Amino acid sequence: MAFLIGDACVDVKDRTCTSVCPVDCIYEGDRKLYINPAECIDCGACEPLCPVEAIYIEDDVPDALRWAVADNEAFFTQPLPGRAAPLGRAPGGARDLGPIGADTPHVATLPGGRRRPSS
């Protein structure tokens, strides 16, 4: 069972979680981050560092975010908008792949409003 990132990350993408992930399994979409369930080792290092409390272990996802379980997996197993093929279950690490520039159709259509204030 892996961790996943909910909708509180949409338009925030703080990325603090990526700096502590020992297996580099947190990938950057256009509007939010995604944890690859096939690469996550369930260490939990990312969860306490999330400033918007968007990271959950799969079994503890609130009912209102149950959609995120399948949506998170779809980020890796379904072709994303503008891409011909899915990223795959083991795309090789987020740092090497870099920002994906696309989200799942569900996340792409979520309303905005969680943007950080400009500094």
C-alpha cells in the first residue's frame, strides 16, 4: 500500500516532499504532484513535511478523496493528455524524467484557488 497526494496539492506543488523521498517516486504533473504506487516503499518520510497536509497512506484516505486512489494510479498507467503512451509503472525516477507537464483529466478539471500568494 502506497502513499498518495490529494487535491490540497493542486496549484501548490510545494515539492518539499520530493527532497526527502529516498526512492525518487514523487512525480510532478502540471498542477499537482503524484506518488508512484509501484515505486513507493511506504517509508512515510514525505507525509509530515507536506505544508498543506495533502499526503495520505492509501488506507487512510478520507471518503471525500477516494477518487484520488484510482486517479493517482491512472497518472502512471493511462496516457495523459498530450502524451501517446502512459508513463508506466516504473518510469525510472522523477528527477530523471523531470516535470511531466500534464495531469490526469480529473485533476486538470479541478477548480483553482489553492495558489500560493506571490512573494
